[in-house]
Amino acid sequence: MRKLLMISVAIFLLSPANLFGQAPVEREAPPSRTSNLTLEQHHVIKEIIKDSKIESAPANILVGVGDTVPQSITLHPIPEAVGAKLSQVKTHLFFVQNAKVFIVDPKDRRVIDIID
């Protein structure tokens, strides 16, 4: 009887629930884009900018939505063709990196959207 009790206690103590019963680590959610552009609007922007032949920013500089763009990256004004179709971004800036278009708030150089 005592042996059975010892085995039961050992099984309980070594069960996965006790080994991995720690609380999950809370992680910050990545910031979401703040431009509220639709997929169709993304497509319009990408097509017009793709035709403008803007030089790509260096691939070794990593920025995401909410990040401040380093001064070493040249920002370009949104093309008039985009501004005419999408007035909500006509005052913004952009840069291209690895075939992605980064829309940037000119006030603080923060990325507000990334268009794949």
C-alpha cells in the first residue's frame, strides 16, 4: 500500500502539468498599422510607387510599424498621383526597402504602414 502511495505521489510530481505549470509569459503585441488603408488602396500606392523607380533603402536597417526611421534613410514625398487618389496620405513621406513601401508620418518620422 505504501509503495502504491509513493508511486502515485511520484507520478503526480512528475506530471507535465506540474513541470510546465508556469504562467505564460506576456508579450507585447506588435503595433498595428495606423493608416487605416484598405488592401485596394495598398495596391494603388504600390503600383504607382513601383513605377517611380525609387532607390531601395539599405536592407540592413530594420524598422517596423511605430518605429522611428533613422536619418540615414532618405524619405520621399508621396507622389501626386497617389495624393490625388488617396488624400489621407498625400502629406506623408515614404521609402522603399526590399520591394516594400513604408509610409511615414512626416511630423515624427514614424512608420505608420508597411505595404508588401
